[in-house]
Amino acid sequence: MTTILSPEKIAAQITTQMTVKTLLRWDLSFLRAIPGGAFIALGFMFFITSQVGAAEAMPWGMHRLIGGLAFSVGIVLVVVTGGELFTSSTMALSARAAGRITTLQLLGLWTRSYLGNLVGAVSVILLCYFGGIHHSAEGAWGDLVIKTAEYKVSHSPFEAFVLGIGCNLLVCIAVWTANAGKTVIDKLFLLMLPVAIFVATGFEHSVANMFMLPFGMLLGADITAGQLLLGNLLPVTLGNIVGGGVMIGLFYWFVFRGANTAAEPVAAEQLNRAEP
């Protein structure tokens, strides 16, 4: 007996989930996005902790793999707790293509999740800063935040856009494949590996950068507001939409559109108990 869902069933399930997310009351949607951003920030915090001193102690690829697995804890927390994440909500393009939501409703979902994620990420910045975490390891922790933030804005806008595509392709593949699992262990395994790939490779995640770049600036990184917004967040966000929304959500809706067409309409009572 199989322990995972078929691709056709996952396609129908993703479209239904994205419809429910989009039609959820705006205040509940926004509130779910706050812990989503916070968990991603905590994942990046764990990433930094895992990398302090690692470059001197082990091969480059090995310490990057460890960092990727550390960050993936943030994605796991978002999915398991029912949080809302902008990057995975890009797959709502499948619900738009299926005619279940309007373009205005889609943009509303993206706006709520993006702003809620920003609030959550900034909250963790304040937690780390006033808790003095950046002083850990004789200041090496904070130094690595600064170094990482400055490296992120060293990319050209086009490079940031392309890196954003690669990131969310893998994040949404992680969420997609996690829907195939029927047990918590299934879902954890399916979530963590694709996310570890994107982090270890150096792709760009818009919500993670909401934490890393402002935190780096707060600690003294040589980054301007223009570099943060126009050089990184904007192109990375657009890349995330292409990678997750078009290359995963829209593509797999098209491939399995027969399964989506056959799916039952979402009942009104489902709207307040959406799956992530």
C-alpha cells in the first residue's frame, strides 16, 4: 500500500489549498504570515549559528550542507504550524489559472503574506539584537551576518532575479512534494532536502532576506536602502514569483489540469481551516 499521494492528486490538492489561502479572511491571512516570516528568520539565525567557524573546520561543501539543513528547520516550522509564506503562496497562480480566484484576489494574498512575513522577520531581528545574539562567539556571529548581507547585495539585479528563480523553484518543490507524504516523517524528509539544496547552493529567498539584510544594516554592514530594495528584494521577489508561481504552480497545474478540473469546489466551511 502506497504511503504517498499520486502527482495528479497533489496537483488537485495544491490548487484547492491555494484557493482556500486566497479566500481566507484578510486579517487571518495576515496574522498567519507573521509567524511564517518569523520562522524563516529563525531558520536563518540557525544557519548563521551553524556556519560560525565552520569554514575553518571542514570542507566548503560539507559546511554548506549543514547550513542548508539548519535553515530548513524554518520551512518545516512554517508548514507544520500552518503559517503563511509569500514564497509558497506564489503557487496560487494555479488557482488563478483554474478560474477559482481573480487576479485582484491573488495580488491581495501576495500583499498580505509579504507584509506579514516582513513583520515577522523584523520581530526576530529585534529579538536577536536586543538579546545580544550578535555578540556570540566573541562577535563572530554578528560579523558573519554583516559579511553575508554584504555578499547578497554584491549580485547584480539580474543575478538576484535568477537566484530568486532557483530558490523558489526548490522551495515550492519542497512544499509540493511534502503534500505527497501522509506521515510527519514523510513530510519532514520531503521538505528538508530541496530546501537544503537552495541554501547550500546560494539561491536567494525574499523572506529570508527581509531578515538578513536589515539585520546586517543594523549591525553596520555597508548597504544602502537602494541596494536593499532595488538591488536585492525587488529582483529576488520577482524571481521567486517566476520560480514558484510559474515554474511550479502554473506548470504543474497545466500538466495535471485534468485532475484540477475534476477536483471538488472548495466548500465555504473550509476557508478557516486551510492547510499550508
